[in-house]
Amino acid sequence: MREPPLIRLLPDGRRVHLHDGPIDLILEAWGQPAAVRAAHRAAAARMNGLLDELCEELAILRAPVGPLSPVPIGLVATRMRAAVLPYAADGFITPMAAVAGAVAEAVLAAMVAAAPLDRAYVNNGGDIALHLAAGESFTTGLIDRPDRPSLIGQALIRAEDGVRGIATSGWHGRSFSLGIADAVTILAREAADADAAATIVANAVDLDHPGIVRVPADSLDPNSDLGARLVTRDVPALTAAEQDRALESGLLRAAGLIAAGRIVAASLHLQGVTRTIGAFAASPLAMIRQETEPVRRMSHA
């Protein structure tokens, strides 16, 4: 019999840590004290059985999505499939590309349903689901590498912007990537959608280079949903022109997703070079483009 999920209030007295197997959440809520306590209880209750729910359909969730692929039954699994389905016609993708975001969404939904909250977030390893009441806002930091986070800017998300999901992907992250981006951060309407899009854009930041080391995903993890597909394990120092080519490829993919209404904004990072697309009016995200341009020039020296 499995141990129950770990549920604990962190020393700051505000944030809650929920952990069960690969699911590792940090959440926080703002509102009346009774409402916050009710939201915490609801999050803990939703966490119970969530991993088991996913494991029951793991074979389906690890299979590529397509016209003939099986459809899961569970609410979180169904949400995962819906988030990746728009990309199925473009090539291989499985519902696992949206698992972190979909789990964060599910726990946040339970919190919001349990009590009136001003603001709340659920952070699942960097993939974040947000709740913002009217007039509220949330500031998130942008990092250039998940394995050694360094804050390179901030994005102000206002309730009226409609962004409720943030996700980051890249070859340094906890999941495998087909591309060479150090990090790609996506802002989208929902967390599962941001998660899937971050995978897609991070994969697109790429180029042919003899020094890039790629190995079959299943040689690193026999259970990987990517099977024998080659994933990035090392990227040598690239020239300015090579960095530009790889980033332009990712920006082109992100621009298409913005035009299609699938994401709101993206921030792409590669070896000290940062590019952004889809800024909000009067948002600090719009300033990142100006702030990082000198960094880009310095990296070319």
C-alpha cells in the first residue's frame, strides 16, 4: 500500500507543500483567513488519489495522440489530451507533454471552488496555474536555465490579461527536450495549454550541429513516452549566428501559436541570449526585450 501524499505548511506560514511521487506542488492563496484555510483543505483533498487516477490510464497518456488514439476517462487525463490535441497533426506528441500543467490546474480548481479567493497559484515544478479575481495581478520571474535559476526579468500578469498559465521547458529541465533551448517560458490562458506549448516551442529552438549530443530517450528512462526519439544531452558553445538561427526557429513557432490564439507570450533563452514575443501593453514583459538586447550583443563579443 502506498504512503499517503505529504501535506505540510512551509515555515513561512503562507505556502503549502504537497508531494506524492512525481507530483511536487507549492501553492499559496490570498483572501480571508477562513477562505485560505478552506482552500488549503480542498487542495489536500484533491491531491488524494490524483496520482492513482493518472496511473490507471498511464498507457493511454504515454501513447501518441492521433485520430485513432484511445481517449482517457479521468478529468485530469482528459485535460492533458485536450491540451496537446492541437499539435497532433504536426507530429508526435503525447498527453504527458501537459501533465504538470493539468495537475496544477486541477488542484487550483479545487481551491477556487472551495472558497472565494483574491489570488492563488499552484506551482508544479515551474508549471503554474493562476487564479486572479477582478483587479488583481501577479508578478512572475523569468529564468534563463531551470537547473541553475537566474532571474533575468519579470512579467506582470493582470486579471484582465486573461493569462492563467505559465510553463517552462528546455533541455536543462526535468523533462526531456528535442531542442537546444536552455529555457522557454510560455504564458497562456491555462496551465495545461502553457505546458504543451512550452514543449513545442522548446523543441523548435534547434539547429543541425555536429557538437550537439543527442541520445534515445528510452536509454535514459525506459518508461519515457518519447521512446527511441533523440533528446538533447549536451550543447557546445554556439556562435552568434548559430544562436540566432536556433532562436529564430523557436520564435517563428511561437509567433504561429500566438496568431492561432494558443498562447499569449513567450520568452526564449539560449546561452545568455533572450528573445521575447507577444508582450502585454504597459507590462514589464515589454521591457524585457529592451533589457536583454544589450545581453545579446555582449554574448556575440
